[in-house]
Amino acid sequence: MTVSGLPFTSYDATAPEGARGEATASIACDLDCPAQVIVRLGPGMNDASLTERRMRHADSDALLAYDLTIEAEGGASGTSVPTPVQPGVAIPFRIIGVIPSGQDAPIGRYSDRVTVFLDF
């Protein structure tokens, strides 16, 4: 599996749409593959739970809430998505991130690290 970074657009707490980002990813299987795998998002380093994702400010303990969703080929989406696989074929999917508007957070750089699991 390969996954790119997920950069967000600039965040403005007063903008009604918040901020959005997208990572591209793909799954490839060499030989003996199951018909499908489940692509599942794990917790981040700063999360209170899987439903409360938070990025931490680079220079302070400030947190910024965000959401992640997997979008697979064929229209399936969520935090745990069944994805068909075939030997020798890279199957693409996207991870969409959204920072909800209205958060009072200091200006600066925020980050988190999330594990993506493949369940066979």
C-alpha cells in the first residue's frame, strides 16, 4: 500500500466550509490475494477516539479537530471500506480530510499521524 501526505487548504475559522485536504493511496497485491480487503483508518496520535480526531499545533499544546473519510472506487466511503483487489493491479482510493469551521485555534502548523490498516 502507498499513501501520500494529506495537506489541508488554509483554515479560516470564520469561513463556512472550513478547510479540506486529500491524500491519494493505492493497494497492490502481487500473487495470492483475497477477493477484497477492508481499508480501515486507525486512531491518530492526538485522538481522544476514532470519532474525535485532532491535530496538534507544532509549537504548543493547541488542538484542531478534523475528520477523515476513505473514498474507494465504486463509490464506497467511510472510515472502514471494503475494497476489491486483484493480483498485479493497483487499486486507487482517496482519503479526504475536513477541518470543521468555527474552531478557535492559534495560527500555525498542525499535524497528526494516522495508521491505515488493511484487514484481509
